Amino acid sequence: MDTTNYFEELDDQDLTETLIAKGKRPARTPAPNPKKLAEPLRQFVHAQDDSRAAFKFTYKAARFEEGWLLNSLGDFYEHQWISDVLRRVKGGKEASVYLCRAGAEVNAEFIAAKVYRPRSLRNLKNDHAYREGRDNLDNEGKIVLDDGMQHAMQKRTEYGKNLLHQSWIAYEFTSMQVLKTAGADVPEPYEMAHNAILMSYVGDLDGCAPTLSEISLERAEACGLFERVLYNIDLMLSKERIHGDLSAYNILYWDGALTLIDFPQVVSPMVNRNAYSIFERDVTRVCEYFAKQGVKANPRKIASDLWKKHDYRFGPEIHPSLLDADDERDRALWQKLKGR
């Protein structure tokens, strides 16, 4: 909006007051019409208002969800990372992903916002198994050194639980930063807030990219994609990271390319006592999917060879608490481990 006329009328009013103060009679000019000025002024003020109160999005959310989105994404709106929330494209037990229109700070048309569910509603099992050996991170992705904060997390006070929740999100964001810089096929991480992560969007306006679990591949294409997944797994190991929950459900497929997603539960191969077992489980689940696409492989040998390549030590066997009794793949893996 052009506000030139509005400012000129304000300048004329200042000049008139100055002339009167000096005892001079100003030239007669028509008085400004208040109604004429009201609408341009309203539009001008609204254009300058980037506060959360101005954040109205296209997506029609339920009342609780709308409030949660405003709280989770308000900072991104204020800092012009996003300008609108268009739709929810993925819901999950831990978080939901929303398609957003990018703001001025992002050189893209669309952007994805991963918004974590309220901590009281999250259903992530046994997260302590993944946290083992990890430093706690603050809302800037830095290691928490404050004794009071550390004590609150150890005692699991309400404040401490909130800090742990933030650390969980920070691990996903910082892992994506490290892996993207290293050349892994992961979304571009843009920004992190207390309850959400902004990242590049994979898909189009009609919908997000499907996961591998939703599609079938021709064997020729599957062979190339399988090699690409192994490349990413190897790269993650080189950066001292294990995905921790890798499967066909956490790999997107779009225009012949793959994107690995969901990294809050990353595990360190150096300090987690069950690191190798978790790693082998990741490899096994990937191999199971590609076996259905006609690509045969030996997951135990692949996992062992990659592990040895990076000189990581083999830890104790996987603990039953890390497995989901309702998951057929976990049950099969446990039976295989018991039969060694």
C-alpha cells in the first residue's frame, strides 16, 4: 500500500502548527477528511503489525489445535519465517506436520512445520533408552550446564520435564543440521522454537510426499534407492548418529528421490549401551521393506560391516524394553536375537 498521501497530510498539519506559532497566517487548505484517512491508516498499521494477534491462518483448526498452533508457531510468524498455515499434512503420536506458506525469510514458496503434541499427550515409549549418553540441550541447541536445570531434569519436576521435552526437539533439529551439512538426504532445517521445527517441504500443494511404506517400486528403481538408503545410514554413522527408528515409514519418496525424516530419537554409537542393537534393528527394517520390492540383502551382515567400518565397539544385546510387543518386526527381531 502506498502511504505517501497519508504522510504528506501529516506533514502539512505540522507545518500549519509551526506557522501559527510564529504568528503567520497559513494558506487555506481543505481540512483532511477523517473518514478518508481512517482506512489507509488502518491498513498501514495492520501491515506493520507482525505480532501473534495478527496471525490468522487458512487452516481451519479445532479450538484447542488452533490455540496450540498459535502458541507453537507464533514466533515463526513474528520473525517472518511463515505467513500462513494451509493444512495439516501428517498426524502422528508424537507430532503433526503442517504445510505452511513461507515468509520473507525463506527462499521457497512452501515450508513444513513439525509441531510436537503437548507433552501430556505424547505417546513415545521408553524415550529414556534413546536419551542414554546424550547431553541435554536447551532451546538454542546448546548443552545445558546450569546445575539447577540439570537437577530439575534428574528429579523430573514439571519444569524438568519441560526442559527434557525441549531437549528432545533440539536433538532432532541439531541432528538435521549436522546431517544436511554432511550431504545426507534430509529436509533443510530452518529454525527451531520451543515446540516446533521448521524445515523444507517435500511435496506439492496437493499433498506431501508419500512414505516408502505407501508405495511399491519396480525392482530396478528399488535397487538404486536401497543403495541410497545405505549411503545415508553409513553417513549418519560417520557423524556418530544412529536414526533409532528408521523404516519405510520414515523415508519419503518424491520424484525418484528419498528423504529421511524424524530424528528426535537419534542414538550415539559411542555412548549408548544398546547402540548396535538399535542400529541393527534400523538396518533390518529397511532391508525388510526392500526385500518386498525384490531386493534381497543380509541385514545382519550389512549392519556388522558398516559398524566395523567405523570402528565402533559391539555393546550388549538389545534390551526388551526397547522393543514394541505390538510390532511384528520387533517380535521377529527379538526371536532372532534369542536364537543366536
